[in-house]
Amino acid sequence: METEVSPATPAPRRFFAPLAYLPGGWSDNVAMAVDARGFFTQVVADSADDGAERLGGVVLPGMVNAHSHAFQRAMVGLTQVAGPGADNFWSWRTLMYELALRLSPAQIEAIATWVYTEMLRGGYTHVCEFHYLHNDVDGRPYADPAELSRAVLRAAQRVGIGITLLPVLYMTGGFGGQPPRAEQRRFLSTPDRLLDIVRTLRAEYLDDPMLGFGLAPHSLRAVPPAPLHDAAAGLRAVDAGAPIHIHIAEQTGEIDACVAWSNQRPVQWLLEHEEVDRRWNLVHTTHMTVDETLRAAASGATVVLCPTTEADLGDGVFAYPEHVRANGGYAIGSDSQVCRDWQSELRMLEYSQRLVLRQRNVATAPGHSTGEALFSAALDGGAKASGLPLGRLAAGARADWVVVREDKLAFAGRSPARYLDSLIFDHHAPDFADIVIGGHSRRGALEGDNYRAARAAFAQTLRDVSGN
């Protein structure tokens, strides 16, 4: 009788980085081993080259884009004409609704494919897609309720970027269960319908290390208390560790309406009515009291900041010093896609603090690097926001990294201790020698036929839907 022989487990691929940013800081001569699924099995500093594939540059962990609305990439540049009266978030939102009602599934996929390509070029290796287009242009659910979710997943897979899909729950037009507006019809859903999408797609992509799933109650104004609780509890039953993302405390008008409805501010209400813990991600939070800041930090929730979008929309400025002093964590995101690289988001985060506080190097303690403080915090927060083992060059994490060119002019004459300061604050277009996700180079998405096809499809979509 013959004995069956199991296929041999492929040997880990080996890489060698002369200089890399590890969880403890900069390290020389780093040997990295990556298994067949794309995860680090070993990362060791002060190692010999030993015939491994040599990475020709400075190696940084991949950054998570913790908040994205991919379809809004198509409206960049269309909202910079002053309207009558106060031009603010609410007037911008009207234009966003108009765009959302013009997009076909194929156009949504084309936009997502291009913006994910741009994110890859900007150094992001994973995106948390806050996805709230679910229905057809008439507001009817598709025969497959996950049709538009599948469109953004296909886009991410085509580009090769990792993705955490966050189907968005949107039910009402304002606090107190106000009826939704007609222009919100493509967003509307129920907890059960979205949980079914999550269950279905998780089962289909169970073994794909590039994908994660969570849920996103859009905001307290769009989700009444009972469905909010049901959605959070339902997700916990599907996956106890899956992330929950919610827009909150972004605008003063939102604060005022929440107080009128509940006699509480949004963050205060959420902390007192839901079990907010490290699974939760509070997006924007540009208007919190000191008490809310301290309590949110103590809960373990991650604050997700989108500094370039918050500046573009006139949202306000996050209370960074209070949050960090309370050991609060934060991540960054591209939100409305006015910017698609993490260096610009971190630079804007620091600069916005300088303008408000009239101080410099707000993000760190005396004698420490501002760039490293910003970068390290965003890595940690982004990993939490994704719900996946990301954001570090260490055993057990997915093998995502970017390679900065060895001849980077911003590094000339500087020690590694100044590299992240130079990368972030020497303003220049992103220019990485390689982007690696799951141990595989994604250069192919940034050059050649695939790149040209993605660019052409996006350009055609803009011509078809922009109306300007």
C-alpha cells in the first residue's frame, strides 16, 4: 500500500535590507523571511546577506490608509468654486450626492482601480474602504446586494493593494430618525442586509490574506440607536475582532443637532451608549471636549484623521496634544481623495497643529524626531483600523514594505535619525523604488499596460460623469 506524500511547504523567500525601520527603530543589515501566504516568519537585524534578495534602498513598513471613499476621487477639482452664502461641508456634500447618483458599477470600479493605483504610488499598502454605495441609481438593491462591494474588491485585487471592506450602514437623514433625503437613496440599507454582505464575502475570501472585513455605521445622524446597537452586536457575532468605523464630531452643525436631539454631544453619546473599545475607529473627531478626548483615548478606540480632507472641507483641527498625552492612538486616511499619499497627510497633521498652537514640532517630545513620532503612531493606528496584522516589519505581520531609493536627495548628508523628517517635511512627489505587499512587488500596477488601461478607464469615466 502506497503512502500519500503531502506537498512540501514552499521554503520561505528571503530578503536582505541594508537599512530598515523595525518596531524598535532603525536597524542595519536586516534579514527577512516571508512564507507562501505573504507573512513574515522572521525579521532579524545585524544579519549577514547570505544570498538573500537584496533590497536596494531604505525599507519602511507599509502604511494603512484607514479611511477612503474611493468614488469621491472623481470629484476632486470640481468643488473649488465658491457658492452663494456659506460654502462649507454641507454645500460640498450636495455636489457629492450629485456625483453618487451618476455612477454605474463599471464606473465605480474604474474610479476605485485608479485611486488605489495612486495610493500604491503614494506608499499605501492597504486601504480601509468606507463603502456606502449599495443600491442602483433609483435606490433599488441590486439582485446581488454585494454588487458594488465586489466592484471595489475587484479594483483592489487588480491593483494588488490590501483592503479592509467596511460596508456602510445609512438609514436616516438626520438625528431622531428623520427620513432620508431622495439624493441619499443609493446609500440606504439595514443592519441585516449589510451583515449578510459581510458574511457572504468573508466566506468567499476566507483564505485571502489581502482582505479584511468590518462594518461602518455612517454616523449618529444616519443610524438610529437601535440599529447601531444591532449592527455592532451582529458584527461581533460574525467576527469578534472585526473593526467598526464611524464618522463622528466632524462638523459643528453635527454637534449642535446631536445636542438638540439627545442633550449630549456625539462622542459623549457614543461612549455612554455603546461598548466602545479597541475595535472602534472614530473618524475625524475634529470637535471633542477635553473630557471626550480623555475618555475616547481610555476606551482604546483609534481616532482616524484625514488632515488634507479636513482642511479642504473646513472641518476644523483635531486636539492632537490632549489626545496623545492621554496615550490615544490615531491613524490617517485619504477620505475624499484630494491627496493620496501618507507623507502629505502626516505633514498636514503637524502643520495644522503648528498653525493653531503657534508652536513647532508638536507631535513629539523635546529631542525626538517629529517624523518618526508621526509615522510610528500612524503605523500602529492603521493596523488596528484594518483589523489585520499590518504596519510592522516583524514575524507574524503581513510582509508589506516600501523601498525608498538609496539616492534620495532628501537623505543626502543626513543620518537615518533624520530620514523620516526629511521624507515627510521635504515636500516632493512620492518616489518609491518599490512597493511590496504580501512579499510581492506591485511595480506592475504602476507601469506598463495595466497602468495605462487603468488611467484610460478613469479618464473616460471623468469625461462621462463630471458634467464640467
